[in-house]
Amino acid sequence: MIWEAYAIRYGRHDRPAQSNFLLPVQDPHEAMPLDYYVWLLRNAEGREIVVDTGFDAACAERRGRTLSRSVADSLKAMGSDPARVQDVVVTHLHYDHAGSVELFAGARVHIQEREMAFATGKHMCTACIRLPFEADHVVSMVRALFADKVVFHDGEGEVAPGVTVHRVGGHSDGLQVVRVQTARGPVVIASDAMHFYANDRQGNPFPIIFDLGAMTQGWRIARRLAGGDETRVIPGHDPEVRTRFPAVEGQGGDVVALHLPPVG
């Protein structure tokens, strides 16, 4: 099955370069903004899968982030009705990836079993590990579980023909990437396995880390899943994604088509 894949920017955070790397960088004060994305997958039969669910206005205010357009409105602008989406993949339970699960009332939610255990286990007793999580988001996942809406994966799993998930860990213990078959080959939505192209290119990780070794191996896994074509590995927060791929008309530059060849 061949899919279209879209990166949809819904928010932004202005920050200096050093905030995006573990090791020192040449100019730590250089502006290096971070984009927030969700991803929409669509096939010829009209089936849709949403990857990650973003955060809402209240969370944006608490954390000092800029919400340019709600996730619901962003999807509706693409002709997608969140209430009709059948499958949602949550790559991990950090606040910017799991904040609007309740929008998808009819969806199965795909997550690594290890991530659910991580977000409700002993490591949440440590404030610096707990920081990227929101208790309400984790509770929403528990409610979805008790409503029989959660599909657990252990390592690798299939969401639909042509769409698979693969645990890499690193940034969060149960972090998974998504591999989607497109007309130009397998595209890997790396999510936070790779925040920026530069994290992998420079061998300098994003500084929120649970397992450093797993994070660096995650870069290699993503490239392997993409068939060795680095243009088919999509980082989770890089504004450069929106200049590398064709913009979708009428979306103000916030949506690009990942299933089409890069333009720059």
C-alpha cells in the first residue's frame, strides 16, 4: 500500500542553538528555532493515520510555546476530520506529542508498551525525567486504555499495510519511529529520535535524553529503515523540513508533502 505523508507545523519555539545540542556548539547564542509538527498519512482509499497529537493552547501557555493553529484546525484545513480518523500513532508521551488524544474519539491509539510503562513507572519520580511529560496527557492515555482504544506494540509492529512502527528509545524509553511506504520509497518519520538534521549530521544529540546509546543508535536505525536514503528520514522539529519539501498550496507554508521528492 502506497501512502501520502504530510508534515503539519502547528507551533514554534524561538531558542538559541545550544538548547538543541548536548555538546558545545560554535555559536551557542545563534538563533535556532524549533518547530512543532504532527503528521498526516493518507492513502488512495481515503484512509488516514495521524502521527502524534501535539499540544493545546493551555499547554502552550504553561510552557511558553507559540501555538500557531490548533491541531484540530490544522487537520481540518487538510480536509481531515479528527473524529473520523481510525488510527493514531503516539511516538512517545512527551507533552508536544501526546496532548490531544481525546480529539480522536473513534481512533485506535498505537503506542509502545514500554512507553506506557515508562510514563507511569518509577522514573517519573525523578523531576528532570518527568519534566517533558504532562500528567493530564498520561491520564488521557490511561482513559483510552480502559476504553479499549489502545494498541500496544513491542518493538516492531504494523499499523496498516505500508505503515509500521519501530521502537528506538533514547529520548524517551519507549520512543518509536514510523516507517511509511510512499511513491518515492520508505519515508521514516523519526519524531524525536532526531530533532534536527544537525543532531545526526554532527553527532551531537538533543539534550533531553534517557539513554544516550539508544539515541545514537536510533539515528542509524532510522537511516536503515529509510533504505539508506537520508532524504527519506524526517526529523521531528526541524524548520528545514519546510524548505526541503514541496509546500501544500493554501497552507501558508505550514504543510509540506514528504512523499514527493525534495526541492532543496
